[in-house]
Amino acid sequence: MKKKKSIKYIIGDIVGLMTCFFVFIVPFIFMLVNALKDRREANRLSLALPEMPQWQNFVEVFKTGDYQILTAFKNSIILTAFSVLGLVVFSAMAGYVIQRRKDRTTKIVNTLVMAGLMIPAAILPTIWVMQTVHLYKTMPGMILVEIALQTPFTIMLYRGFMSTIPIELEEAAYIDGCTPFSVFRKIIFPLLKPVTATVVILDAVTIFNDFTNPLYFFPGKENLTVQVTLYNFMGQFSSSYNMLFADVLIITVPMLVIFLIFNQKIVDGMVAGSVKG
Amino acid sequence: MNKKKIYSSWFLAPSMIVFSVFFLLPMVLSLFFSMTVWNFNGFEFCGFDNFIMFFKEDSLRIGIRNSLLYAVLTCVLKLVLAFFIALFLTSKIKTKTIQRSIVFFPNLVSTVAVGITFSALMHPSKGLLNKCLEFIGLNGVDWLGNTKIALFSVIATDVWKGLSIATIIFIAGIQSIDKTYYEAAMMDGANFWQRLKAITIPLSRSSMNSIILLSFIGGLRSFDLIWSMTGGGPGFATDVMASIIYKQYAAGYYGLSTAGNVIMFVIIAVIAFPLQRFLLSKEVD
């Protein structure tokens, strides 16, 4: 009986790994081998190994359009870093108050935020607003829009985590004469560290991989982000798949590195976040 | 000390200002602008013309149908597949950690990159997918070029990419179920399906609800995958609400584009909010 069970699990292992391999790994191998082929070979779109690995494809991609991919990386990194910074600070403060104080103001705020989780952005009026305050096509404007759009999700995570922090700590600090802000800064914010890690990873991946919003709110030759460059490459290199896949790889690598470093943290963090959310 | 002073409203101010100016205000403005012919310099009121146009023109109306189809199908497929994958990955198999990581992986690849890769895999004459079909003696399919199939090909790709999140939410839900329920059920001689029906499904209800809502709303809003795989084509076969909003914007019909946005709000308000109510009411604590 026992033996039969363990054989069943081994078969499960094998079938599971094979399915994983064909469904999730093969597309990735496909990108990799084709990024290393020359043009003629890559356009056959096969899974065969390259005859001669063409490492210069990657150099080529960087050189394209006067090193525009470097500009794009710079923009994407600035956009991601500042948006995530803003989101962490603003949403932690809001989530803290929404969870601790239950009155009419926080109820209204909470309802608006939850509605924001579902409703998509009204795109053209957003551009109109940005233009009115002279932030359209600027980096600060783009950062503010990303913050606004990710705020509901981020507040939700912080609010959920706040409920696990005992209120007695704050009360003690007040009796000792701390100001509301220093209580938050010195006591609450350090305790929020686990959820902050989740927020940083999830928001960074979302914003770095965002294509739609930069397409609308950050157009212009100087204002490229990596996803928009990738999309432009699609038109430019429609007949040289090797360049296209080399670009795909270059853009995926930063996320892959994050994934390899934080592998378990990401999955655990998401599990924790979704349970409490 | 009073709560209002300790938990000062100033803490809410920064996020609420940004959220109001760049999300709520545009949303309210869209109700007005959807009834005008406008550009960023001026507007002219035109009543409900934009909405009438939206429902009259086939090329616009198809977006509503496609968006709904897309949302329902991706939602159902992700729910069912993710449930069984999660069940498998919470069982006693040995390689579950590595398999979980592999399943999570597509989540990190950007949607545009996924779109490019799958368009290549679905290439009608050279694509790997058709090569496999030929190998087992079947005729190849024009995955993205056939108007009847294209939308479903994009939906399948969306499921491939979105499966990871749904699976992780399910794993969390299934792991939090008290093991003693299963022990008691085994004692009473309940078989696998009975345990599934009586314990796992009802007790992972809240994960199920999150997945339904997340993927349904995500499906209604979907844009980048469709845009990078088919651009709405062939013809208008894969146009969804979000791609129509973009096309009308690119063509300079700002009023129509904004009306598309408002229709999306209405669809979400009419379907998603009651759906959420319904799902929450069914949840067992």
C-alpha cells in the first residue's frame, strides 16, 4: 500500500515536470536559441540550436537607433524607482490610518480606493488633466500617474497587514509623548517591513513591465521606456526575429535577476498578501 | 487622546491628492467629455451621439462582445486550470518547490514580450505549434490570421501568462485549510472526490472569489497582449474595448474614445460590482 503511494507521487513528479517543461520552459528556450542565430536561421523559427552563437546580436540591439535602448532603460529605471518610492511612503501612511481609524472620512476613502481596484483609468481625460497642470509628456507626470493607478492595490496590501500589528505599541508611545508622525516613522513603518518587501517587488515588476500607460501618457522621441521600445522594435525588425528575441531577452533579464534573488520571497509574499487581502 | 488627532487625516492627504487628481477627477470628467466632440484644446457638446455611434457601428460594437467573451473565458479557464495545478502543487510530490517557481515565471516576462514570442510560435507556416500538429498528422491552423480563431488564440496566451497568479492565490487558500478536516474525512472513508467537494472547494472559496474578480476585471481591461499579438486584427476580429479606445484616440476621435471608456465603467459597474456582492455573500467564514 505504502509503496504504491510513493510510486504514484514519483509519476506525479515526472508528469508535472514534463508538463512544466513543455508549457513554460520551451517558449523560453525558443527565445534564447533564436536570439543567438543569424537572421536567415532565426527566421525559420525553429527550436534547433544555433549553428554559430551570434553574440553580436545583443551589441547590435544596443546600437540600434543611436543607443535608444539605453535611454529607455534609464527612463524605465527612474520611473520604476520613484513610483515605487512614492507608493511605499504614501500608501503605508494611508493604509495605517484607514485600518486604525474607522469614521466617516476613512470609510469614504476606503470605498473610493476599493472602487479604484476595479475601474480602469479614464485615459483621455487623464491626458487633459496632465496637460492642464503642464505635466503631460514629462517624467514627473508619468510617475504621478503610475502612483495614482497602483495606489488602490498598494493601500489594500498595507491595510491588510496593519491588522496584524498590535495597537498597544502605539498607545504606549503616545503616553511617552511621541508625535503622531514620529510614531508612524519610528514604530509602525519598521514593523511593516515584510509587506513593504512584497509591495516593492510587485509594484516594481508591474511598473517596469507596463506598456499601456507609457504609450498614452509618455509619448515622444526622448521619452521611451523599455516596453515601448520593444513594441517599436516589433515593427522595425518584423523580418529579423533574431534581433527581436535578443531585445526580448535584454529586457527580461532585469526581472529574471530579481526573480532569482527573491524567488521564494516573491511567492511567499504573494501568498501572504493574498490571504490577508 | 482622541483618535482623529492620533491618526491624523494628514496621513491620508498625499496618496489621496495624487489619486484624486490623476484618477478620480479624470473619471468624473470622462462622463462629460464622452458627450462632446473634443480635443485637448476645446470641445463641442453633442449629447449621446458618441454612444449611439458605438452601438450602431459593427466595428465598435464588436469590442463590447469580444471584451465580454475574453473576460469570461480567461476567467473560467484560469479558475479551473489553476485549481487543479494548485491541488497538484500542494500534494506530497517532491519537486513542488521548483515546479511552483516555474509556474510563476511567465509572470515576470512583460506582456509585450509574451505577445512577440507567442506570435512567433503561432506563425501559420513556420510556427512550432503547427509543426507539432503536422508531426502528429494534423493540418496546421492559422492561429492569428483566421478571424474565427484569432481571439481564442490570444485568450489561450493570456491564460498561459495569467495562470501563475491564480495558482499562487489558490495554493495560499488550500494551504490554510486545517489538516484535521482531511484526517476526519479519511477516517470516515471519504474518497478523493468527496474530500474535494466537501472540504477543499468550499474552504478555498475566498481564494476562488479573488481569482474570479481579478481575472474577470483584468480580462475586461486587457489591452497590451491583444495589441502586441494582433493589433485588433484580422479586420476587427480581436478588437476589444481597450484597443478600440486606443484606435479612436490615435485616429483623433477623442469623444468616441472617451465614450468607450465610459462604456467600460458601466459594464464593470453592472457586472463586476454585483458579482463581488454575490461572491462575498457566498463566502463561508
